[in-house]
Amino acid sequence: VAVIADILAAGCLPEFYLHALVEPAGSEGFSLALCRGAQHVLEAYGCFLLGGDMGRSSVSAGWRYTGLALGRLADPQAGPLTRLLPPRPQTLWITCSVGDGNLCALSGRMPDFETRLSEATSLCGKARACMDTSGGLVESLLLLGRLNPTHRFVLTPAAIPYAEGLAEAALVHDLPVEGFAFCGAGEYELLFTADASEHFTCATSIGRAFPSPGDGTGVFWGDRPLPDALPDPRSFGDTQEYIRQLLQVVRTCLA
């Protein structure tokens, strides 16, 4: 699902897939279970497995996976979707909900990796820029902001569709519910922009973006400017330290 999300965000429909797996040592059935899961996903997309490769790690925690998805443009006349916005006002949209991956991480559950084929198909020819939210909603918006330095992105906090059960979990753990939009943990929703005249039943409007030359550019949480970048979880050896620093950034932004 994660690999295919990238080409869905480019306006392509998946047709072929290849993968390579290095399975962990001493894990009978691991490869078969993973391949059954891959088969389930590919069937949902109508995508064919061309082949791949498999190896075995010498350590029990040493599994690795690489996937490659290939497809054609759903709307060749419209061309591929990129992460570059047109020079006119846009509405920001996101499919499904925000924070379910982080909610699963908090509770120690594996997230549900949901296909977004129908949503991707419905925005073809209408969306103007798109990417998947593998790093979380705010991280994805910050990336769009860096790629579109002449634009101002304004999130509408009250419009963000948080996952069911998120508010209750935030209360139990004494966390700001907004923090779940800042952290990335296996979410692959489609974040896209469209002209103001477009409407989508498969997504929620969460803000706007528009050309803003001068000092008015950047990404804003309502009227509060967000930092240029968030703490990178890959640079932390201690997960708790990453969470502590991220929450400090979140509370500073929302203060």
C-alpha cells in the first residue's frame, strides 16, 4: 500500500509490481504471510506481480523489503500530478482521516494499510498537486511549502478530520490531539490541492493555498506560522526523546 501510494499521488493507476524481501532469521512462515498480504493488496488494485527476489538475514530483526510499482496515467491528457501548485488559489483536501497510524502506534497495534484507489481515481483530472502523507499531515504540508516557496498554505484546524477515538486517547495520555497531525507513523492518505470550484465527496477540505509574494509565504496553522521543519524521527536513537522534542514543537506552535 505504501509503495503504490506514491504512484497514486502522481495520477497513475498501478498495473505491475516487483518486490524483493530479506526475511529475518528463524522466522518460519514470515515470508509466506507477507506475500499473502501483498497478494491481497495487489488483487484489490488489479495489479500484477511480475516477480522479485528473496534473501535471508543472519539476525532475527534484520528483515528488509523493497517494492516497485509501475502504472500508466489515469488521465493522459491531464498529465501527471506533481507537488507543484499552479499560480492561482487552491483548496487543500485530504482523504479519509488524520492520526489513525499514530493512534495504532500509541496502542501498540499494527495500522490498517487501506487502499485509496477509488479516491485516487476520483481526483484524476481535477487535482492540481498531490502527495501522500507518509510523514504525517503537517510534515507533508511543510514539504509542499518548501517546494512552492511563493505560496502561503493555511490549515483550518477545526476542519481536520481526526480519526475516531483519537480525542479520547489524547485525553487519557495527556497529549494535545493536534500532535497526532504532526507525527508520522504509517499514514498514506492523499493530500492534494484543487481549484476552488472543484468539490470531492471522497475527501475533506482542510484549508487553502495561494500565491503570496514577499513575507507572507510559508505554512500556517490557522494564523500561527509553523516551523520550516519538524524533528526527524530517523535521526533519533531513542523514540521517547523524539516524541518529547516533537511535543515541545507542537505546544510551541499552538501556544
